[in-house]
Amino acid sequence: WSIATIFVPICAKISLRVLWGNRILLGIAEGVTFPSIYHLLALNVPSAERSRSIACLSTGVFLGAVVAFYISPIIMKQYGWEFVFYFFGGVGLLWVCLWTLFWVFVAKQDREYQVLAK
């Protein structure tokens, strides 16, 4: 998502067809996201906590949209429409890096505990 988002202004400058191709690829990648997330939650979250996890996920999705709708015009006015895509793509890449670090270093202890508990 993030890489495709960063490339939107570049694709738009090349041609409309290239932009469409970018958006189609983004849509294909986006289409598997929620089923994958729900599958991961089913595998990794205890059943008593699953509803809360899904509620937090859903809340985060809608809260993110609200924040994006609020700050996008501010970013656009200050830096131009292209920077909105660079900003949110960059935030997405940063989030992936932070989440990966969390998974490798912090969640590793929890995964080891789950293996020992079985």
C-alpha cells in the first residue's frame, strides 16, 4: 500500500493509464488485507479477546480516515497535493518498520511463552 501510495504522483505525471495501473495494483493488494488480518487475529488472539481486537482494529481504521481527511487539506495547502501521497506513504512505511521491530523483539517473548505453555 505505502509504496503504491508514494508512487501515485509519479504515475500521474507519466500518464493516466499508468496511474490506473497503480491504483488497480493497490486495490488488488488491499483486497486481501482484512481477510488476512482476521485470520491472523484468529490464530494469535485468545477467543475471549478477539472481539476487543476486532473492535480496536475497526476503530483504528475509521479514526485513521478521520485524521487523514482532516490533515490532508492542510498538507495540500502547505506543500501541494503530491506531498499528501508522500506523507501517508511514508507514514505507512514507518509503521511497517516499527511493527516489524515490535514483532521481532517484543512479541518474540510472547511467542516463546505460547510455545512453552502448550
